[in-house]
Amino acid sequence: MELTRRQTLLTAAGAAVAAVLPLRGYAAVEESVATFTGGVEPGSGGITLTAPEIAENGNTVPVEVSAPGAVAIAVFALGNPVPPVATFNFGPLAASQSASTRIRLAGTQEVVAVAKMADGSFVADRKEVKVTIGGCGG
Amino acid sequence: MADGVKPRVKVPKQASAGDTITIKTLISHKMESGQRKDKEGNVIPRSIINRFVAEFNGETVIDVTLEPAISTNPYFEFEAVVPESGDFTFTWYDDDGDVYTTTKSISVG
């Protein structure tokens, strides 16, 4: 395929946007996640975050977190004005380290769940949620 | 905002010892996020429930910290173990200092 000047420009612009967007996201994640983990880089595996791929209404998006053996699970919505969403602390009578709730998402963004395991390590899972109507009011 | 707040909790009435049961809780609360503005452009102050605790006979099942990103009428679903007959106590803590409590009994046998 022959590249025209227009196509080349478009591709370059797309690449630039793609390169900048995740950087912004990561900075926000690291800040809010670090306050929960105390600066420890979370690993992966052992935690499941269930969220819809497409949420029509950002005012109420059902999410479920599950991390067997976790002491606490924190959920972050990176694109929200206030990224922390909720922290679940499990007591001795919790049958499973899982919980579901409904959250607000301001727009299409990544949702991250970080679990603190009993041995003090951290694991994370993330899901991209497309939001049709944002849920932060106007 | 103490008016119109009504907790609703679903707990099975009976279980066997050591059983895992699913608990569903919902409390009617507008969960004003502090991000919205009224018609004049003034920010509507934040007014949310900031903590939810579920206990069984004094032992914690789950203790949740809520942020403004939790939807209106906060809903939680989780699982608990019931070692013996007793009472589940559910407590919600409002930003304005109000505390809403509801209790459900379960018999093991």
C-alpha cells in the first residue's frame, strides 16, 4: 500500500496521541495506588476484576472483585476526578475475599483493582470500560 | 441528610454450621459526590456514606471504605461464614455523622 502524505500525517498524529494517553493514565494510577500499597509495585495474578466491557450508564457500573487470600482490595477508576473508588477490608468471617458493588465512571477509562495479600504482597488486575454516558453530573 | 435513608438487607433465615451464605445490602442514599453543580453553578457539597461494616456476633465480615465514586443507593454483595446462630449487624456511616444500623438474625441447625 502506498502511503500518501495525508495518511502519513494521520498515522503520526495517532501514534503521538497513543503515546501520550497511557503516560497520563499511569501517573494517576501510580499516585493513588502507591498510597494503598505504600510504594510497592503490585504483581499480577491471583486477583480478578469483573467489569462490563461497555457500560451504557456511567452512573451505575456493576463491578466485582475477587482475590482469594487477600486482606484488603482497593478499587481505582483512573479517569475519575477522584480515582479511589472503594476499599474492601475482609474480616475473619468473610467466606470469600470477593465483593460486588456499583460504581460511577466519568467516562471511558481503565479500572484497577489492587489486593493486599496476607503475606504483605500486592497484586493488581485492570479492565478497560467503555462508558456511553458519563456519571459525574455536570 | 437523614430523611429517606432506608437500609435493605437480604440474609437467609437458616443455614447449616460453617455454611457460606451470600448477603446483599442496599441503602437508599443519594451519595452526592461533591462534583456536581446546581443551576447557579455552585458546587453541591459532598454528602456520602463513607464507611460500611458488616459484623456477625461482633466479628467483622467486611469493612468497606466508600469514596464518592460509589453509585447512588450503595449496593454490596459478599459472602460470609456462619459458625453458629446469631445476628448480623450492618452499619453505615454518613458524612454528616449519622449512623444507620440494621440487624438480621440467622438460625443454624
